[in-house]
Amino acid sequence: MQEHPEPALVERLRHDLDAAGYTVDGLEAAWGPVAAAALGRDDPVPALAELDRRPATAVRILGRLLVLGDPVPGAALAEALPTLGLEGAERLGLIRRDGELVAPAADLRPFALADEHGVASWWIVSDLGELALGGELPEEHVLGAGAASSTLAGLTLPAAGSVLDLGTGSGVQALQAARTADRVVGTDVSPRALGYARLNAALNGAELDLRLGSLYEPVAGERFDRIVSNPPFVITPRRVGVPEYTYRDGGLPGDGLVEAVVRGARDHLAPRGVAQLLGNWEVHGDEVAARERVLGWADGLDVWVVQRDLLDPAEYAETWVRDGGAQPGGRRWRELVRLWLDDLADRGVTAIGAGYVTLRAPAAGERPTLRRFEHLAGPVSGVGRALAVGLAGHDAQAALGDDALAAQRLRVAPDVTEHRHYWPGAADPTVLELRQGDGFTRTRRVDTATAAIVGACDGELPLGDLAAAVARLLDADPEAVLRAALPETRELLVEGFLLP
């Protein structure tokens, strides 16, 4: 792999990939939906079987070599890359020649996503994965676009102004940010990762400022409107025999790497700037204490932590030993799982939380007002939109006293539905629930008065008038109904059930 890829070679590669139809849809069509689904389970056999049965088109040759890691005849690849040629592919670090066959030296695959800015697609070059290697990954492995990349891309707020991609790896998040940002800086401790990021930036026509160094060191004294990070957050035993993968292990004990990313954001966010990252954090018996510890890392910032999983030590160890390529049940598997379990036990870790963190710097002269940690394990969609709505809802209610909030005209969000549950034969419901159909898909139990007030929120009448009308219908004290509704309304605004 060239440290600084030759522009002429990159241009030829781009031309050939375009001509071959080397896209997400093109590859799925090349081997069919059944094989594509199997690849999602890390099973390449159906795709290889389909390729053996179908004509060897350019997209199928490239997919076999660069995604599945299966060698192809040099003559076939030369036809699939007519402008770049075998020599050019070799100089870019994509292949190695072995007689008449060509083997992959890197993974190159299309990656696409859709958001409020439209559909975007890129080609991402990275190190060969477990499918191609057939075993454990090398410790300097550079990851391509995976599930975590899609998760982080889906939850980030729209990039504007200047963006820092902390721990950029192969540059996936930096490419995403470059769609709308004025300036994107990517940092990484791995020279190898930055080499791939440079190639990906050139291949996809993006302007990225890529810098070598650990965490915030390459941007000392600089501030950004957005910080995004998929850091090496895995809690890895610091023990002999445990691989230290650069892409997932930051070299610090426990969850120290995530703590360092969160704490450092305060000194690198512009006023009202937002940082978002994926992370893992330890629980030492008391979950409430663990939550307070994580929130405490964000001193001086608004903080919103969404915990998506809470894994026991065995689940966590098995997940990351498998991620490194060790075969479940084998000798190496058992050895590594035991090392992880011993390390977690020695430090009193009873569970590991996993999820995402949103941080926001207050405006000049203001203080943070948001401090939230919640466990949301259900299905999600449009998380970035949900976070944006939640931040706006929080800001709207935090700026208002109770009298001012009672004067607000609110709207119920369009994805909210009301569900009623009855005992058989009962005239009145025993449980009332508000449910979201989008975002975090929360379900919130409410009382009759709150359900009625929410149902009447169409932006026409102030909250106080709605509470008074509901009180009359229920033959209740209007002041008591309003007093009960105000704290509920604040929470419903933050959660996105109600819109300001």
C-alpha cells in the first residue's frame, strides 16, 4: 500500500470500478439475495457457489477477489480492471501476484447509506478480513466499513463547519462528514490506517486533513463544531497472550480510552459544538454508580448516554474473542476467554455497558443543562433525527419556567400512537401507553389526564388551557391536573413524544 497513492492510478481504479458497476446493488445482483444474506452472517460459501455457476463478469471477478478474498486468474482481473491493469493494482496495494493467479492484498468494497441528505455511496479499502484470511486477524489490522460504522453514521447529527474524526481508521466517518462540512480533520495513531484513509479520500474525491497521533494530540489548541469517533473502545485485558488490536484496543486499562475521549472533548468543542461516539463502560456491581461515573466524565458539557446493551463478562469475552477470528470452542478460544474472564473478575467487573454518547458544549457564558443516561434496548430507526429532536425538546423546556411552559402550544409527534389495555369486560382501560413508531421507539405509560392532554396537543391551544379542559372532563381540580402535567410534559418533550 502506498503511503500517498498516485493520483493517476486512483483515477484509473475509479474509472474501472464505475464501469464494472461495482456498487452495493451491483454486488448483490452478482451473487443474489440469498448469498448476500449469508455474507451478513460471515458465510461466503453461497456467494462462491453462485459465482461458480454464473458467467464471470467484471463485477463478479472483483467481488470474488476483493470481498470474498478468493484468488482469480490474472488474465480475468486484467479484463475487469482494463484501465488500471495488474501492475497498477499491485502498486496501489490491492493485489499480489502468484504465478497465473492473483490474490487479494486488501479488501475493497462499496458502502452506502441513506439519510436526510440523500443516498451516498463510497468505495472503502481496508485490510483483509477474517473471511479472506481464514483465521485470526493481525494486531495492526485496519478495519473497513462494518456494523459500527453504519451505527455511528446513523446517529450523528448533520455535520456543519469544522469536523474532527477522532481515530479515523480507514476514514469512513470522515467521508460521511465531508458531504456537508466545510473542513474535516481525521486523526489516528496508526500510520497504516492513515494510508488507507488517504487512499479512500482520493478514491472518493474527498478533501480530508489527515494527521498522525494519539487521541487529541494532533489537534492541540483547536476547536471543532463536530467531533465524531468510533474509538478503540474494547475493554481488553492487559495480559500476556491477549492480542492488542489497534482498531479496537486503545492500550489503556478498562474503559480508560472512552473516558479519555469524553473528557478531552470539552477542550476541543466550539460553543454549542457536538461530539458523538460509540463506547463501552464497566459496571462494578452497582449500575447506578456506574451510570454516575460515566456521566461524570462529561463535566462541563451537556451529556446524553444511550446504553443499548448490558453484557455479562462471559458474553463480552466471547464477543470480542470471536471478533478477533478465534474459532469458538477451540484451544485458542478457550485460552483467550479465560484470560478475559480473569481480568474482568480481578477488577470486580460484573457487567459491561455498550452504546453511544452525545456531548454538547454550552454557549459562551452558559452552563450545561442536560445530564441523561438511559437504557434503550429496543429496535431503533432514524436515531440521528431522534437525538436532534430530543436536544431541541430539552432546550425548549429547560429555558422555561412552569408558567411559561403552561403557555406553550405543543404538538404531538406524528409517529406517536396511544394504546389502551383492558381487563376482559372492563369499561375503562387498566393501562394507557404512548408509543413511538420511529427513533428510539419508546413506550411510556401515562395516566388518563396525560393521555388526554397529549392527544389534544395540535399546536392550537396552550398547555394550560388543555389541562383545564381535561380537568373539567374528569371532574378534577384544574390546578392539580396542570401541576401533574408539567413535569410529564418536560419529559415528553425530551423524549420526542411532544414537539415544541
